[in-house]
Amino acid sequence: MESTVQLSYASVVLDQSIGRFLDYAIPEHLQHRVQVGSRVLVPLGPHDRQAKGTVWDLKTHTDFPSIKTILDIAREPSVLTPDLFPLALWMSKYYATPLHLVLLTLLPKHIRAHKKEKTEALIIPLVSQRELQELAKKKQKKSPSQALILELLVKQEGAVSFSVLRQAGITSKAPLEVLCKKQIVSLGEVLKEKKDPLQAEYFLSEHKKLSFEQQNALKNVEQTLEKRSFHVHLLHGVTGSGKTEIYLQAMEKALAMDLGIIFLVPEIALASQTIERLRGRFAEEIAVLHHRLSEGEKQESWHRIDTRRARIVVGARSAIFCPVPKLGLILVDEEQEEAYKQTGQAPCYHARDVAIMRAKFASATVVLGSATPSLESYYNALQGKYTLSTLLARPDSASLPTVHIVDMKNESQKQKRTALFSSPLLTAIEKRLSLGEQTLLLLNRRGYHTCQICQQCTSPAKCLHCDACLTFHQARNCLLCHLCGYEVSPYRACPSCHSTDSLKFKGHGTELVEKSLYKLFPECRVLRMDMDTTTKKGSHEKIYKQFRSGKADILVGTQMIAKGLHFPSVTLVGILHADTALHIPDFRASESLFQLITQAAGRAGRSALPGEVFIQSFIPSQPVLLHAARQDYISFVQEELEVRKHFANPPFYHLIKISFQGKDEEQTRSKALEARGYLVQRLSSAFVFFPVIPSGHAKREDHFQFQFLIKAEKVLSASPALLALVQLYKQQNKVRLSIDVDPTSTFF
């Protein structure tokens, strides 16, 4: 009687929407290769079409009566570290997203696509080092190529790749084949090495002495690192107070403990500056991850992380999912930034919150750093959930800049038009130009003019596909929609009333600021950093390095220039139209404005040279502006928390935004009302429901948008009902449902 082999089983999450785990038998030849986290190919459906999935669990038995067998392994070993499995489950529940969509977010495209990594020949010695040396001497005259190969094997004290042979001048495989036949060497395969783009750069290492405040903050972080226990630190330091030096010294401690590190930055613009500092301090390789990299570059970074060649990962929000072995430290710089929040695609996660949960599952330390922490993080610190370390002073001789608030109503009356620059700001710019110092000018609007408007009927030129005004871009001579990219030539007649002599351009954008500076100061050198000038790969880094090296006098830009950039020669910052953000009907408007102004003002006077800031506003007495001008975060937080508590807004309650998009306006509204009714019936009275209303942009890319909000003390208790709602809308192709837990904006 033949003995039968007892197959084990794998519980698989398929890439496509199935709504549950599927069990598959593991064939005998894959018994020792299939593991939790492996990517596998499996048969699916009545016709056994090939599908891809991720092994979630291994089992000795299954309750399914009919079991199919795994076809093959798409990728091994596991592409997920152990801490990523509970993290994926938490994200699925918290962000009300099916598990397969969460896994697709965790796994990058090149992993899911099962693209074979490029390999090259590896020459492996089959004899001892002494024999290699002796053979090399014998072959010097008769077979110099063979001798050279043997010498390289001796020098490397082991296997060498074919690329190393090419560098030594050996391009033919003939001498290798001879050595293989004589069983002196054998051939294997190794992943092809790619050039590290950072290796060509020169970075200056500078280990700075810490102030008393910095020492205390670092001590707190090091204590939890040594315990290898989960803990969250909030590092609240005024701009230029040396938070980065604390990050670097904490990283030194983690590396000494052989721990992996993830360093999150909110914007690509900050990545090159961060990498510069890291390469100046650490000799080992750094893996960089952000959406501007090619798939090949991302694949190479993942390989470096996987093989522990790179224990430091630097990147934007998706870098939090890297499979870093022995993860011990996560740094989240500028933790308040909205760029850490994914919107428009499930799961709508916040990288800061995911970082905290991942650290919990990995028993790691998290450091959140900011000059203007989010109210949620600061409130958690006040409640004792996080350890708060405060840096109130800039190190060395640097001091906080002098700040002036300029009333633009008076300036506009003097200039008899809506003023772009105030007289005091122009005088200050002229002074910096004469001294050879640098200036930053922030205007959070791109383009030349913000709209084209008819003075007769007061109708602005609007996008045909979105509920948004068109912005005039002079360089392209077009009106452009910043939501969908719709483009049209400037109108010669009003589309509404057909008037031909009443169309005017209104509003100021960064392009206009740049052109105006050249008119006012013909000799000045200006750089602009906004969405229009940073579309090409490497453009952020190029502009940053040009300005840092003194190749421009003035940098004009949107909010991307206000965050974390360090320019020692900048002594003047001008903030134009500072109060624009307050016109947005969103509960976070005041917080966002305070953060933007404080961060922008903090770019001035970061070295021995004193700094000066001009905030131009039409509402100069606004409390938010006054607090920001004084860089008085504590007073602002105290006032804002009182307002938030009164209206039961975060951080006292959680918000859940349920959005709907559809081409038919009435059908979309109807589905939104229907979904609201569905949830009202299934959630307790502890949840507060708001009415269905049009979104901030009621129409976008020919789709109408409606939404309603839910307030909750706890989010997870709503998860079953929300996931059930997602399943109901899974088959909907006319109205799209989106669930955003803890949205950064209730307006857009």
C-alpha cells in the first residue's frame, strides 16, 4: 500500500476583491518554500484562471470541502515583516478598507507584478585560496585572462560577479568556461548591482554639540530604545532649534543596537536635504523611496532593505510600509503636514498614525517632530500618552526672527490698487540684495492670475468639468483648471453675458510674483518652486541646491518652500496674502494657517545673521496671525482647543467623512442619502450624523460630489457597519463610495 503525503494548507488573500480568505493545498514540492507572506499563483473560479495572492496563514487542516492547489510561488521569501501583518489588520478595521486593498497598498507595484529582478553571473571558487594563488602564478604567461580571474577571486576572498571582471578588462566568457570545465570555479547567479545615485555626491559630516534641551530630549529617546519597548515621543521645538541633530544622534544609537530605521519626510523637496545630512553622518547605505522614483529604482531600494544592506529608509508616506528587519526607530519629521494623509484612494491612511501603530506591533520607538505639532499629537502629549520634549531656543548664536504684520488695506490705499508687495517689504528686499543675503517669498497660489472675471456680470471663467475657477498661466498663455488639468485660451468674450470689453484678470500667483520682482529689481536672480516648476524628476533637488549654493537671491514658492528647508543665508521672509486660508470653511483652517506662517517665518535667521519676517494681511488683527507672529504656539493651542472642545471636534472626537462621486447629480445625492440611512440604522446613538451636502468642489472631472460626516468617540466600533457598506457598493459602477477616517479637511 502506497503512503499518501499529508498536504498542509495556506490561507490566501487574493489581490482581487473576494471578501474573504481562500484556502489552498500546498503541493509537496512547495512544502518547504511556501511561508507566511509569500506571493503565490493560484487557480480561481470554475475555469481555474490564474490569480495572484499573499499567504496570510499556514494550516494543518481546512473546513472547505473542495480545495484547489497552489500552482507556484510568485515571489519568495516573505515580502512582509512580522509586524506588518497585525498592522494590515488594524488598517483594514480602522480605515474601513477590505484587507486585499490594504495589502495592495503595503506591497509596491514591482512586487505585485512579479517582475523578475535582473541578475548577472557569479563566479564561485571550488578550490582553496592557496590553490587559487598557485594556479594564478602558473597561468600568468600562458593564460593571462584566467590568471586575472583567479587573482580577483583571491583578492575578494570569495565569489565575484561578472561586472567586477568587466571592470578589470575581461569581456569574454571563454576563460571562465575553461576554468569551469577544470572544476576550478562554478557559475551561479546574483542580483545585478545598480549604481547608487548618491555615491557621486560629496557630503560634509558635522557632529554638533547638543544644548541642554537637546540632551534631555535625546536622553528620553535613547532610554526607550534601550528598553526595546514601544513608546511615542513628541519633539516640539521652535524652528531652527536643532530637531534634526536629535534625529541623527538617535539614529546613531539605533544603528549601534543593530536596529532598522524609517525616516519619514512629508515632501520630496525635503528628501534631498535629509539625505544630504544622513550621508554626511552615516557611512552605510540609505534606501530612498518616493513616488518620483522609477520602478527600477524602487525595486533596487527594496532589495537593499530586504538584504539589510540599507538599515536606513528615507521616504514619503508609503515608506512606512517597507519590510525593514529589526525595526527599532521611526522618525516622522514635520508630523503635522497634510502630505502624510492619503486621500481619494482606499485606505485613506495617515502615515503618522500608521507609524505609531507599526511601532506598537514592532516594539519600536517613534519620534514625532515639529515646530507646530498637530493639535491631535500635542493633546496626546498633554494627556500623557506621548513623552513631550520642548526646545524653546535656537542653538549657538541664532535667534528667532523679528516679525512685522503689515496692514495691506492701508498699502492698497496708498498704491491705489490691490497691492502685491508692501513698501516695507520692498525696502527689506532691496536691503538684502545690497548685502548679498537671501530672501524667501511665500504665496500659496500658483499661476499668474487666480481668475479671469467679467466686470459686467461678475462671472468668473470656470472649468467645464469642475466646480472651480480657471487660473491664468502666462508662460503657457492659458486658463488652467488645477483640479482636472482642463486648459483653454484666455476668453475674449464673457462666456456668460458675451461682453467683449469687461473681462479682467484678478488675483496674484507665484508666476506674477516672479515677473514683478524682475521689473522691480532687474539685477536680481529669482528661482520659483511650485507645481509648475517641479514636474520633472529631480527638479525639487535642483532648485534646492541652486538656491542653497547662492545661485539666486530670491526664492518664490508655494507652501513647499515653507517646510523644514534650511538655508543659512536667508535673512528675510515675506508672506503674501497670509489670511487667504481663513476663507475656507473648515475647522482646521486656523491651525493650517498658524502652521504655515510659523513654518515659513522659521526659514529666516537660522545662522548667525539676524532674520526678519513680513506678514502681509488684510485682517492684521486676526488672533491666528498675532500668535504666529510671536511664534506663540502654546497660546494658540490653548485657544484653539477650547473652540474644538466646544464644537466637539478633533482631538476630542473622531470624524468620519463618507463621500460619493457620480456623473448623475440626483442619483449621486440619492445614494448618499441611502447610505446615510443605512448607517443610522446600524450604528448606536453615540454616533452623531451630519446631513448630506455637496462637497467643497461640488463637481470634479464631470463627477458630482456629495458627502456627510459622522462624529464618534471611538472609530473601531463603526468598522463592521462601514465595511458592510463598502461591500454593498462594491458592485456599484455609477456611484463611487469613499470612506475617510480622521480626514485632514472636511471641505475638500
